[in-house]
Amino acid sequence: MKLISGLCKRYPYRFRPKLVPSLAALLLFPILVSLGQWQAHRAAQKKLLQNIYNKRELATPVLIGSQPLDLETTRYSKVLARGRYEPTYQILLDNQIYQGAAGYQVVTPLHIEGSEMRVLVYRGWVAMGRDRRVPPVIETPQDVVEVSGIADEPSGKYMELGQGVNSGKSWQAVWQNLDIKRYKKAVPFPVQTLVILLDPASSAGGYVRDWPHPDARVDMHRGYAFQWYALALMLALYYLFANLEKIRPEGQDLAQ
């Protein structure tokens, strides 16, 4: 305000803010800045996760066994597990888009050899058939397999309200999102909290495996942050110039 008043004293204009535009600016400006900060935070967060990914990718692979593993300390680490797939409790994650085509993400529990523990394996993407009501046929190896991949957390979304898990006599094969807590309640065995993103080079019964890196779309978040900040600046400039009033010489109004 002092800067504006100083400029107005030097030049033949005065700053006379109006009530309604002032209230609108006071409301919109912090919202725009907050949106910019949120997008900038998302970009910084993804870069941090990518740094963790790069560091753990070079470490010795972690062997998944009967003991529960901590997600935070194991996420993005290379992992190994040996066992048999259990397609009976397999799920297909719906609404998965790959190269513009709709499909499913195949998630199959692996019964770890020599224990009761299971770990969910993201085996890859499969296309949706012509009839959405008929899920695709998923081929699953029956013998013991050695699974290698990257440890990650399950889908961060939750199941929609009203959509029960295994509410009927038959297993619910298609899920909208993977909520690991609900999955654990729906199955009669212990399950690791983390999941395995099957290595693209693995021959352990995989499909399309084009896993995004943690910093995927970080440039998009930066671009959105720039746009929100630019809109906040434009709003501030517009508010300033819209409320400037030229000072007329004394007596000019009377002469007119």
C-alpha cells in the first residue's frame, strides 16, 4: 500500500479501491497462490521419490519371505519372491488406460514358498474385450515361479462406497481400485502391505509392463504451478490498474 501511495503522489493518479473488486481479489488471490504452491509441492515430492528410487534401484535385491516388510523402507527397492500364483483370489483393476486403450491391471497373489504369507504381484496390463461384462481370460503359470520386480505401494485410491468386497458366494474379480486393507479382510491368509511391480524382463507370467517412474509428469505439475502463479500475478496487476483514478486539476470539474 505504501508503494502504491508513493507512486500515486509522484504521478497524476490515485489509488481508490472499490469494495466489491477488493473483496473478490482478497478471496481469489490466496486461492490461486495456494493452487500454485500445491502443484509445486507435488513436483518437489515426485522428485524426492525419484531420488529414493534411483538410490534403492542400485542396492541388493530384498528377498520377500514370511515376515511382513515395512513399506516405507522397502518401497522402490528391487525385490525377489518365490512361490505359486493363486488365481482364485486374483483381481482385475478396472479403468486402466494404456496408449489410449481401456483395459485392466492384473493383480495376482503369490503364495510365498515355505510360508503362509502372500504378496500381490502387479503382472501387467491387458486390454478390455468387446463386451465389458465379460472379463478377459488371464493365463497364470501353475508351477513355482521366481518373481522379480520393484516394491511399491498399492493404489492410493479407495474402493467406492457401496461396492462390497466378496459380498457374494463367488470372488469379486473386478475392482475399481486396490485398497490393501479391504483385500486383507477379504482373503483367508496374511498379505504383505507392499506389492511387486513385475519386472518387464521377467518370464513369470506377465503382460504389458510399462511402469511409470515416480517423477512421471513432474513437468506437468511445474507447468500448472507456473500457470496458477501467473494468474495470481495477473489478478494483482489487474486489481491495481483497475482501481487507479486519474487526478483532475482543481477547478476542472467546475469548468465543465
